[in-house]
Amino acid sequence: MSRKRRRSSSRKKSMVLPVILIVAVIVIIAAGVFLFFRLRGTGENPSDILKNYFSYITSQDYEKMYNLVDAGDVSKDDFISRNQNIYEGIGCSDVKVEIKSEEKDSVSYSVTLTTLAGEISYDNTARFTTDSEKETVLVWDDSVIFPELTSTDKVRIYTDEAARGQILDRNNVVLAGTGTAYSVGLVPGEMNEDHSADVETLAELLGMTSDAIESELSQGWVTDDSFVPLTTISASDADLRRQLLEVSGVMLSTVEVRNYPYGEAAAHLIGYVSSVTAEDLEEHPDEGYSSDSVIGKSGLESLYEDELRGQSGYTIVIEDENGEQKSVLAYQEKTDGEDIRLTIDITLQQSLYEQFQEDEGCSVAMNPYTGEVLALVSTPSYDTNQFILGLTTDQWDTLNNDESQPLYNRFRQTFAPGSTLKPFTAAIGLAEGTIDPNQDYGSNGTSWQKDSSWGSYYVTTLQDYSPGTLENALIYSDNIFFAKAALNLGADKFTAGLDKFGFNQVVPFEIKMSQSQYDNDGSITEEIQLADSGYGQGQVLANPLHLAVMYTAFSNNGSMIQPYLIYKDNPSATVWIENAISQENTSILTEDLKSVVNNRAGSGYAAHRNDTELAGKTGTAELKSEQGTTGQEIGWFSVFTTDPNATKPVLLVSMVEHVEDKGGSTYVVEKDDAVLDEYLGS
């Protein structure tokens, strides 16, 4: 019995082995067939071949396309060049093919493809044959690209460039628009035979090297009659033009360029455009940019790029060998860019720039009742027109290595606000009942510490005064009063109060600003830091625009209004933070801030006016490397008109770094006074 079982088992094993071998052979054959077709890229029938062919257009794999066709006398290189030039030239993408019918040797189909000029759709019929290896291939000629295209025809795309929109101020004054410049170039045939001396002269005039000019002249396309462009210069520099034209072979050609009439005064706000780079084309695929386009690189030119640039128009045509148009494949009309009208008053913007142009600082101006931003200035600055004309290496290095950082946009950053924060420490104390506006808190002299646990650290202030009321503490800008106020509140109530004023929040505005903060790590834990924070030091940092928005509470019954930059015909306020200060406390503090400017003892009295009532607060923040040391000082002045019916209501916040040797915040007050005199007096 056991022998029978063994024989039966042996017989079953012998039957299983051939089956396994057969299955293995089938799998290997199937894999080979699959791999063959995979590598070759064909399908099993003409329809599949055609679909694969058109899928390679989208992926720009022209060599795989060639492997699927019988191109007759057309070489592989010519096939690839022809297809690549046409499809990429028209910006072809998203190719879709639909099979209509299939015969043994032909396929009828429809194609839709996206181009720079919009969609192109057509019906066609493809023929198929077998090659020497008995494989089915597509019979190719130029009609596969477009049915009416022949080998002698050309596919051309004509561009109608969209005009870039202008950037205008509130009074429709052009801040960025079309201007004129001169393209400087050489015509080799007009140059002296020995032109080395001329090239050296030209290099010196243009800030180039002789080698760079010779390199341009030695390009393969250059002939004696060619105009070889070297750089672009301003149309306003007549003396440079005269010197250039004295050099043999130099030619000047008028060109249109983006122009910034106010240059340095609005550079950080408006920004500039530049020629599209390869990186730009990668970041903005299928958006209509070409190597000849410009794109906003900074400021509002970048922020409103989509609106400003518009859409160029394109016409794709087939032309015969004589240049005669045979057909129009696609047409897209151009759409010029939109004009962007701002709330900015360029006269105020320019006045602020001229006053502070030598200082490291910034200014913000607003209408405190509507939220319209009237000026955003950062100094020192740079001429945006230089970026349009082309910076030399020396000019670029000078800008980047300048210790005053002219490229740095200060109005977007944060700085220690110093005493400009005191009205808000007062507002928190009034709300919490830890400050009585009528109480005399007595004199503390000019140096104070809570107790001996502070060691050698003292809070200091500049003046002793009496009585020690809230109003006088603001008039004399008493650090000790507000250090005590913060300590009486405690860290939790003090920071919660600052949060209510928008600290650690994004200010709702078209341009992204750095967030104001009261501590690097988000909470105040040290007693001395809390005391210093009460008068705007410690680790408190405020963005100038945010600070301006905080001050709008004094003009709007305690509510902070939202700033905005795009002009409205009928401006009205949008509240950002409602009832940041109660109406009662707003009235108290507004009267105190009037005293800061109008009381002869006030730190802001230098801005006092007889024709317009102002209110405000000065501030000086000392940046110390450690407690007990002296350091760089930042000067501030926040000032606003108090009459809601004023012809030109304005709120102005200015900040200047390094005022320690300039008179502190008084330096800023006096410059703002000159700006207000010009603005309100006009």
C-alpha cells in the first residue's frame, strides 16, 4: 500500500513540473512582448500608436515620436527640429486626441491643443504602413502637424505686446509708467580699423570692461552692418549722450522702458520690473511669459503683477515659402494691463523722503478717519530706474555693501517703539483700574528701582516733574511712571492688553508687514523686562504701520481702523479692532496727547502749530547689548490732526535710527514739523 502511494505521488510530481515550465515560458514571452512594446512605445493597433504619438508632443519627447513613424526622406534631426520649433514656438500644451474611426490602414481623428493664442482644434486622417520589421508605423509628413501644412510652409506666431498698466497716486500722478531711454550700441562697419582706444573710452563711459564690449562684437551673428547693443542709458543724461556719440561706431536708439518719475522717493513702495529669467519661466509656466517679457520683482510691481501686466495678443498663422499667409490657426486679442490707483499722496511721500533721505528710518502717513495710507517711505533709498537701465557690477556692489542698507525696506520691519507705546500702557492701566488719571503718584526723581533684588539696574528718565499725574507722565515722557504701571498690571494683564491692540497679529493690509511683538518667545516672565516693556523697551518691537493703526483709535472713539492702499472714490473706514479703548478713556488720553504737542513742556512741542491742532507722542528707544549699558538710540514721533473736519486730516509716524548724537526724538519731531508745515500749509 505504501508503494502505491509513493508511485502515485511521484507521478503527480512529474505532471506538475511540465505545467510549471509551460507557465514560466508563457510569462517570459508575455513579459518580452510587453517590454518590446514598452520600449518601442507602440500600441497593438494604429489607434494606440496615434495616441502615443500625440502624448509625446505634450511631454516634448520628439525622439520617441520619430520612433513611431515612417518619415520618408526626412532625417531624424530634421524631424525633431521641425516638430520642436513648431510646437514649442506656439507654446503647445495639453494635447488631446479623439479617435473617430479606424480602418485597416488609416485612422480618422480630432485633435485639440492649447497654445499661446488659445485652443487649436482640427480633424485629420492618419495613414499607417508596416516597416521592415513588419511593425505598424505612422506615415508622416507635415500635414500630421496641421492638415494644411506642407514641407515648404512655415508656422509663425505674431505677438501684440500688452501695455503694462500704470501705477498712479490718488491724484492720478504717474508713479510707474512708460518712459523713454536710449539703447547704446556699436555698428562694427562704422568703427575705426584699430578701435582699441575707442573701446576703452566707451567702456569707461558705460561702466563696462573692454573685454565685455569685445565679447559682444565677436558674436557669430554680428556683421559690419549689425547694431550690437551694449546697454541702456537714461534719456535725461544729455552730456553722456554727447560723449558717446563722439566715439566712432556708436549708435543710439530710442527705446521704451518702464519709468519711475519719483525714483528714490517711492522705491521701496513701488518696486521695479526686470527681464524674465529662466527661473521666472519655470515658476510661471503657461502664463504667457516669454524670454522678452518683464516681470515685477519687488514692491507693488510684484504684488500687482497679474493686474499690471495684462495679456499679450497672439496670432498663429501658416505662411507659404513666399511669406504669404495661407491660414490663421489661432488668434487671441491682447488685453492691456490695468492701471493701479493708490491712496498715496506723492507730494507727501516726496516731502517725507526729502526730509529723511540721509537717515536710516521710515515714515507712515494715514488719513486717521478713513484708513487711507498716504505715504510709505523707507530711507536711505535707491533709484529704481537704475534697475531698468541695468546696474553695473560696481553699482550693484555699492548698493549691497552700503552699511546704511538702502535696499532694506524699513517700513515693513519692527523696531523698539520706545515711549510711543506709553499711551497704550496707560490705556490698559485705565481699563484695568490700576491707573487713576486724576491721582498724583508723586515724584520718583530720575532714577528708580523696585527693590534691591534688581541689583544695579535702575529705570531712568530725563526729567523730574510735579505733580505726578498721568497727563504729566505723558508730557514729560516719564519712563518710571510707565514701568510702575506695567508692574502694577502684571505680565498677564499687560500682554493681554497689547494683544487687544493687535500685537502678535497680521495687520490687514495689501503689503505684508512684520508682526509686532512684546517678547521674543511670546510671554514676559522677568520683572525687569515687564518694567522696561511698559515704556516700549524690553523686547517690545512694533511695526510702524501697525503703530499708526493703533493711534487711529484716538480719532475713532477707541476703535482701530484698517489701513488700505487701493484708492476708493468714496473712502470710508473699516474697523479692524473695535473698542480697543473705551470712549471715556479715549477722550482722556487724547487730551493728554494734545498736551504733549501743545504744552511748552511737552516733548513734542517743536511740532506745535497755531493753525491746526495736533496731538501725539515722542519716543526714544535705547538698544542695549545688556542691562546697564548704553547703546544706539531710535527716535520716534507719532502725531495726528485732531479735527475730523480738517481739509487734510493726517496721522504721521516717523522713526529714525542712530539719533543718539542728533538730539534724540526731537530730531524726528523737527523734521516731521517741516513736513506738516509743507503738507498742511499747501
